[in-house]
Amino acid sequence: MRTLALVLTIAALAAGGFATAGRRSAPPEVREIGKPVSCIALSRVQESRVRNDDVIDFRLSGNKWYRNTLPRGCPSLGFEERFSYATSINQLCSTDIIHVLQSYGSGVHEGVGCGLGKFQPVEIIKKPKAK
């Protein structure tokens, strides 16, 4: 089996609705719209958004969102907002480990490893804009 090593890097963009540095704020509200699943197909992942040390939202093709709440959290994930993973199949599963990517000097290195939770299908609730 060939190992796929994929890196997802998320930049903090004010327009993207991300929280401020430190990522201690609550992630956007969601409504659960189905039963959690153990795996999602990597070929369908369009983007991921690190919400804080505990939550990553994945947008799949068809604008379907899955929220992964890490069972034990992941120190510095919310601050760095990027992670890597390696898998031998074309799926990311609740049994997989992600690694926080940290900048050191002129390079990027894998930091702490953290386990994923199940992938909960969700609908992100949009808050009305203040007038």
C-alpha cells in the first residue's frame, strides 16, 4: 500500500469568519443533520477550518459540512490553524492521528499528535448581520 501524506494548511482570514489569535472562542453554531460517521472520503474534502483546539469543520463536495470534535483536544491546533495527516487509504477516519504543524525558524515541523473523533454531519447556522 502506498501511503498518502496530505497536508491541510489553513490561513486565518478575517473574511472567512475565523476567531482571533489564540482560538479560544466558540466555533460557529451548527445543527446536527444526521448520524456521525467514522470516515470521510479525502477526494471529497474541499476545505477544512480549524475552529479551536477541539473542533475542525470539513467542507465536502456538494457543500456538505462535517464537524470533528477531537475527544481530548489538541494543544496549539487553534493557534497554528494547520495540521497534517498520513493515511494509506483515501479516507480520513476517527482512528487517524493528525499532527499540528508549527513554524520554527524558516521551516514548518510536525508538532503534537492528536486523535480525531467521529465526523458529525452538520449545517452551519448563519447569524444575521448586525445593522
